[in-house]
Amino acid sequence: GQQVMQIPQYQHVQEGEDFTTYCNSSTTLSNIQWYKQRPGGHPVFLIQLVKSGEVKKQKRLTFQFGEAKKNSSLHITATQTTDVGTYFCAGALNTNAGKSTFGDGTTLTVKP
Amino acid sequence: EPEVTQTPSHQVTQMGQEVILRCVPISNHLYFYWYRQILGQKVEFLVSFYNNEISEKSEIFDDQFSVERPDGSNFTLKIRSTKLEDSAMYFCASRRDVAAGNIQYFGAGTRLSVL
């Protein structure tokens, strides 16, 4: 079955440092979403990428979708303590049933 | 802003008992989902539901699980005979339509503790 892998599993950074998490799918995706889950919280939608090679920015966050639509990355510039949480990618093979396969997540901790 | 609501926030049950987890999806959304997250692990897909029927389900979603949309607003997940390993956070999510891609909005979850 489809697998979505994320690395690293954990990342500890000093406030102000950059952070990147990588997501790789075993199969070509129709689209990919990124979610953030704060400790004790629920996944909150951040962004959706649809096109091959697409790059989207949200303030300090930059999201990329690979040319082959099998990998993606999330980069945070100059992390802040409010960035703490687990970042999940979720890949979909199609938009029919809309089933998304979540990656294992990258848990970010930020030291002030 | 519209949100997905789930009740109860925490459910404690004895092994072998039936539980029903309730969700109210966002009102104009057409696709509904249940996911499970065991503590500290990733979010696992259970089932998707559209047009009053299951459209896809995972291996986790065996005969002990069922879903229902009993009226125009509620979406429920029933576990017939709970096992210890069913202890997890259960998230309901909804998606507007195909045009929205696969963007899903999650509820705050129900923490199920099976003793």
C-alpha cells in the first residue's frame, strides 16, 4: 500500500534557527497537504500543493512539491517558540474518496 | 469560522463495551472521515464517507467498526466491542468537495480510554 515517510522524526532548534522537514511518498501523488499539530491538539491545515514543482509561501513557511509529485518539504525560516508542534504531511492519490495517508510527522521543539 | 465538533472529548469504557463517538462536520461539507492517533504516533486513516455510504476504509476498520450519518448533521463512529488496543485519540474530519482537493478540517478529537 501507499507509504508516506517523513524525516527527521524530531528536530530541536534554537530560536532563530531554520527548520526543514522532508516528506517522501512511495507513489506519485495527486496532491499533498501539510498540517500542524500542537501538543495535545488536533491537526490544523496549513497548505495544499497540487502542481508539480509548486512552491508556496506563508510568511516564514515555504512549502515545495517535487517535480515528480512524490516528495515535498516544509521550511521554516527563523523559528519562533510558537512554531513548536508536530508537522505532518498527508498525501492523496486522487480527490475521489479523498483518503489522505499521513506521514509519521516531525516534532519540532524550539529553545528560547 | 465553521468548525468540526466532536463529543465527548474523553470517553472511558470497559473492554468489551460498545462506544459511539459523535461528530458534527462543517455544514456544507460533503465528505467525512475518521482517523485514529495512538499516543505519540501518526494519524491513521480509518474510513471515508460520502453520499451516505463508505467510500474507502483501511485495514484497521474491521467488522467491529461502523459509521453512520443518522441525520443531516451528525456523523458517528461505533466500536462494537472495544479492545485495549482501541485506546487512542479519534479525530473526525470533513472536506468540502472535490474542488477543494483533499483539504480536510479536523475536530478536536475524542480520547478513548479502554480499561
